[in-house]
Amino acid sequence: MVKDYLWRQRVKFESTLALSMLEPWEKILCLIIFSLLTMLVMIGLFQYLPQHVMVMQRRAIYYLWGQEGDLYRSWVENPGLKEL
């Protein structure tokens, strides 16, 4: 039962990516390249994305409210909504 399920998943995977027409060494090469590229993208996302989100937040605050710096800090220091 588990063996049949795994075989069906393998057939779906190979037919979706057209790996069923490749030789075994070509399948391995394609999967290694795909795995390496996926790993590089994930590492880049985890290392670069948090910093980029902060930059995007600062730019959005500047474009929306026309001031640099942390908008939340200015709200805490000046509790009134004078800025808006």
C-alpha cells in the first residue's frame, strides 16, 4: 500500500517535470541542479529578505507621510496625530 503510493507519487513527479523521458544520469543531474538553485534562493531569501523588508518599510513611510525616520517613534514622542 505504501509502496504503491510512493510509486504513484514518483510517476506524478517524473511526468510533471518531464523527467520520465530522461536517462537516469540525466535525472540525477537535473535534480542536483534544481536542488542547488532552490537552496541558493532559500538562503538568499533568509539572509536578504529581512533587511530588505526594513528598507521597504522606511521607504513606504517616507512616500506615504513625507518624513524620514521611524514614524512609530514620532507617534510615541508626540502622542497627537499632528503629522497626519
